[in-house]
Amino acid sequence: MTQTKNTLFAPIQSTINTLDFKSISAERLVILQPLIDFIQSKVTAEQDIRLNFICTHNSRRSHLSQIWAQTAAAFYNIKNVFSYSGGTEATALFPMVAQTLTNTGFQIKTLSEGNNPVYSVKYNENDHPLICFSKTYDDAFNPQSEFAAILTCSSADSGCPFIAGAEKRIPITFEDPKAFDNTPQQAEKYQKRSIQIATELFYVFSQIKK
């Protein structure tokens, strides 16, 4: 991968260096292509790129996708990318997600406590941090129009046949690491899912021609 001047924190950079695009199956490449096409169309038209990653609870996969997408955009120096996440209902960002990303080198601060904590997530020294908390996909914090709705879980995909304001609806579903909560495999499985999401989203942004 070609490093850009937008230098990421060193541990994140080390993880990126291990991502293997060849591990992505032919089937998954087909699934990812509509997202590549959407981003490319916006880049070509010199328009803002708004990506809203949607899952049922906005607690795990949608946040991992939001954060890795924004990081990939910075890595490949794709301008005017704004990543969001939401759910069909609001719960809380699951603590193991924050821990997994912290272990990867993201700098995460808790901005507010409570049943639905708010976090800031930084991937480099200069870019504005992502503000992450659980919310519905149509929350006022998220874009209301001119965005791609990326469905990261099958239940959100089937439960949201129509998403108001979305220019494009793109199902890119991932298996839920929640199945391994409170098991000895929990940390390993969350890391595996995070790396899969990172690999696929970095592949997406690597295909964009500026």
C-alpha cells in the first residue's frame, strides 16, 4: 500500500501494513463493488462523500466500519469523506469494540458516561476525531440526505427496505462478533472481525482514482 503524507498513528500503520487484499474472496469483491462505484462517482464529481454504516443496535460492526472507513480515506488521501453510523435502534457502543480499536492504536477518549457513552476516536494527530455513540440511523447527528446507506448486518438489511434520504443502499454484511461475548475467544474474534472490516474497506478506497 502506498503511504500518504497524512500519517496515521504508528501502531495503526503497522496493522495496515499487514492487511492482505488477496484474502478477500471473489464473492466479497462483487459485494464491495457498489461502494467503490458510489465513492468514485462522488470523487469524479468533486462532491462530498457521506457514508452511513447501519446495523441493528449501532454497537459493534457499524462502528468498526465507520472508523475504519474514515481511516482508509485519510490513508489514501481521499478528500471530503464523512463517515457515520447508526442503528434501527440505539443501545451503546460495546466496550470490546473500543478496547479492540485501542489495542490497534486508535486514541479513544470517553467524553461522557452513562448508558450510552460518547467517545472521541482519533487515528492521527491532526484530523478531527470521530464522535462515536449509539444512535438511530436517522438521528439528527447523521446526514439526512445525499449519503450511501451501507447495511453491515443482515437484520438491518432485511429490516430497512427503505432508508429515507439515501442516494444508494449498499448491503455489505459482516458476521457478528457478539456471538463470542463472555467467552475465552472474545478478544480474538473481535480483532478478527475488525481486521476483516479494515481489509475490505481499505481495498475499497485503494480502488478510487483521484
